[in-house]
Amino acid sequence: MNWFVNEHLPRHKLIINVDHKGLLRECIFGWVWAADCDYRPREFEIELHNRLDVEHYTKTLLHELWHVYQHVKGHLKDKGQKRLWRGIDHSETDYDDQPWEQEARKKESELYDEYVHYLTTFNLPL
């Protein structure tokens, strides 16, 4: 998490809490939400499934951190019951078609590769 914030959001003061839970009933591996406000959020809660292998855990965390990035940069906004992506209401868009999810799915592999490269450069364990 620190690597991601230092690399992608270094000038922002953020509070990010990560909780590990059994999320099988929800049929998800992780999710994130702004804990403080909808306008310029800086505090986030991430819940991750507690039984993921190291690679899947890392990719899921990076996926959710990319959503933090989207919120902090203002690309993804929640306004009441609306979910806006770059100013366009996508509240009724199916999950697989949500542009912020498509972007995060693409970025999770790129971020994972960057992170692994960082670890190997400094000879750190994954």
C-alpha cells in the first residue's frame, strides 16, 4: 500500500484502512469506499477476502488502490445515489461495463508487474 501511494499519489495525505474478511457470501475478492465524504475524499476503507494467495491478494489490493486513485483524482465520484465517471452518470451501468472497473482490471496487472519489479530491484520478498 505504501509503495502504491508513494508512486501514484505522493502529494496527497490519505488514510487507507485495509480489513481482511471472509467475502465468499458476497462473491467478491475486495471492495473500497470513501469513508469521509463524497467530495474530495481522503479516507478510504478497503475490504479484502482473507483467503487469497499472495499474488491474487496483491493484485486485488492494487485493483482497489486504483479505485482510490480514481476517487482522489476526481475521475470517479459518488454524488448521492449517483456514480459519476468523468462527469457522466453510470449509476445504471452493468458491473462488467463500468469504465472505472475496466480501467482497474487493466491496471491491476500493470501495477503488479511494477510492484514485483520494485521488489526485485531492492531484493525484497513478495
